[in-house]
Amino acid sequence: MNWEDFEKNGYGVFPADDMAPLDELRRQIFAKTRDIFGLEGEDPGAAFNSFHKLSITGAKLNELRVKLIREVTNSVDSGTLIFNAFQNTILTLLGPDLLVQKNTNMVIQQPNDPNPSELHRDAPANSPYEIVVWLPLVDCFGTKSMYILNRQKTAQALAKLDTAPENWNDFHDYCLETGDNVPAPYGTALFFWTGLFHGSRMNAEKETRFSLNMRYKSLFSPGGLKEPFEFFKIFRTSPLTRLGLEFQKSETIR
Amino acid sequence: MKSFYSCIDAFLSAPQPEQHLVIREKAKKEGGGITFYGAEEYRSAPVQSFIVPKLKRTAGLEGVVFFTLNQFRYGEKLNVKLMREILDLGLEMHFAREDISLRSREELERWLSFLLVVDYTKRRDAGSEWREIVAQA
């Protein structure tokens, strides 16, 4: 992936610079998943892929998934581990002063689950200056992955919606037809701009998808409509920014 | 159960019952309930001259729940002095919309960088809708 392609499409699949933090993240999430769902096995990838064999669905699945998200958010430092794995990509996109999402969003997409992630774009209401890191914890391909409309296709889709905003079904079908399934094996991450339409199709593969998503944003870039304190925390600052902030503190409080 | 004072945002167009509802939820989350209510007078809201005297006069409080941190941003700069003043009364400060809690000066110092950056960027970008920002990019 080169940066021209990224800018043209608004997304790209990037390999990890360092697999160790990624493996550590997957190991920690696997440990939590085993505790909460009773998942068996020693190999995280194989166990996640065959998660559907536990036959947990509906309200029970959602209840346990919410519990898993809470546990992972509270006790796994996903933002740091993802940053450490993809440091070059994140720093190139956003610079040294960073906010990171407070919660870790996790998606479990079992084969033939009739409720995949709905078509949407994050911005607005999120800031168009955020990046979404979609991280597969298993190899994702075909309908097990997610679909996305690149910048050009998103613009065309928006034009179509503008002409007939009352006809969501046509718009939805159009996006499903034109959206590209993005293969993302474990060890990579899909980085995409918040302004792109994306979603999931029904997973017609024979394996369960485990993935998480994390958003990063430059500390000083314009915010979206969401409250920054509710969604983000300061992740890191440059030495110069720290000097500036110390100065500002003394000036503000005088 | 802790006893909190509820202070709604006088400038917000959201109906007051909605503000109270969100404030009550935050109070509950912090292990307490709302026992007294109030709001800044519209004219004094930018400098928040009402709240400290009121808190001093109200016995038995353990903290105050504001609807939003923005209540400290309506003046020329973020009102950190007032935050310190309230914390120095031995009271907790909670902000319902942002889900932030400040229980001590030390906690305020830990949050201060983020508070200042958000205050700065919001003032800088005030009036710039995302559509205009994208159009200019």
C-alpha cells in the first residue's frame, strides 16, 4: 500500500510493523473470551474461527458479548497494543499528538448470522479527521470480512441518496452491489477514513469472524459532533506539545 | 448514599427535565442522589458567581453534578479557578454529559491537559460545521 492509493481510496490494509503486540492483544482477548464464553482450545485463531460451534445466539450472545467488551475495555490496553503494532502507519497518518478511543468495540460475526453490521459511515457525527483501525483477530476474507465503498463510490452513493432520500432500500442495495469486500488476514489491519460507507454482509463463510475497531485522532484536529471526553482519552503528546500545555496551564490559571 | 447538588446549564436549549434526568443518572453512577437543585442566573452564568456561595450555604453536600463541562467554558477562558475553589470546599465535581468526575485537586491536574486542549479546539472551531471544514479541505 502506498499513501497515494490510501488518499485516493480513503482506506488501505496495512501489515503490522511488529507482530508481538498484536499477538499479545489477541492472547489477552482470547483469555477473556475463554472465561466468559467457555471457549476451548489453545490456539486463539482456531478457537475464534470455530466459535459458532458453541451455538450461543440471540440475547445470550449479546449479553456475553457486552460483558466481553466491558472486560476487554477495563483490563486490556488495546489502544497501546494496536499502536505498538502499527506505529509507523498511525504516526504517518496522524502525527505525534494523539487521542485514542476509550472503549474497545468488538464484533463477533458468526456464519449465517442474519444481523450483520448495518451500512453506515462514521463521519458525521464523528470527526472527518479520525482514522478507524479495523483489526481482524482471525483471517478475514469474502463475506467474513467487511465491505467498504472507496471515496469515489461513497461520493456516487451519496449523490444517489440525494436524488431519492426516501428510498433507503435502493440505496442500501446499491451500496451492497458496489461495495468491495476487503480481505484482511490476521497480522494486518484495515485503516479507513471515517467518511466512507461500510458495513458487513451476512457471513456466508464457514468460520466466525472476531474483530475489533479502534479510533485514533490528532489531539488538535477539529472534533465531530460527539463529546471528545465521552469517546477519547489523551494517548500521547510530543515534547513540544507538553511544553505548550504546561505554559497554557500557568497562563489559564493566573 | 452521597448527597449531590444538581446544577443545570442555563444556556442550553434542551428542556430542563432532560438535563435533570441525565444528571440524576450520573449521580446514581457516583453512588449518590440529587438532594438540591439550582442553576446560574442567565446574566451571571458566564462567570458562575452563583454556585460557590450556594454550595457554601447548603449543608450536608458531598458534591455537585453539572450537566456539562461547557458550564465552565462560557467565560473568556476555561474556569479552572472555580473548579479548584469547589474542590477546595471538599466537594466532588461531576459532569453528566461528558461522564467525567473530579474528586480532588490531583485528579483535576491529571485531567487538565485534556480539558485545556478541548477548550482550545472548541473555541477555535466554534461556528465551523463539519461540512464547511470538509469543503475547505
